[in-house]
Amino acid sequence: MSKPSVTIAWGERNSGNDNPIRTFRFNTKGELDAFLEGVSECLGWFDYATIGKGHMFETISEWEEENE
């Protein structure tokens, strides 16, 4: 069974294709949910998009296309 994970593209737009993209993996769904709640709290200070099944974008390619 795979561990819960989410990939995040940090930043508002992908101008210059320079946004850092990082995958975070957790031992439990509860840990993932707590992490996303913390990330959500920083919205307004930092922008981000979540990538993966059930998140804002399904794939990195989809995010890149939307944020060119």
C-alpha cells in the first residue's frame, strides 16, 4: 500500500518554468491532512497548487499547462 502523498508547485505562476515542485509523503492520511491545513494557512503569504489524485491538478503537466 502506498503512503499518502501530495506534490506541491510553490508560487503563483510558472513564468520561466522556475517554480519549485516537491512531493511530500506521509505515514498516515491524518498527517497529510494536517500538513495541507498548515499549507492552507499560509495562503496569502505564499501561493501554491497541490498536484495529485484528488487535488487541484491531477498531474504536473496539467499544472504547467494552466500556469504558463
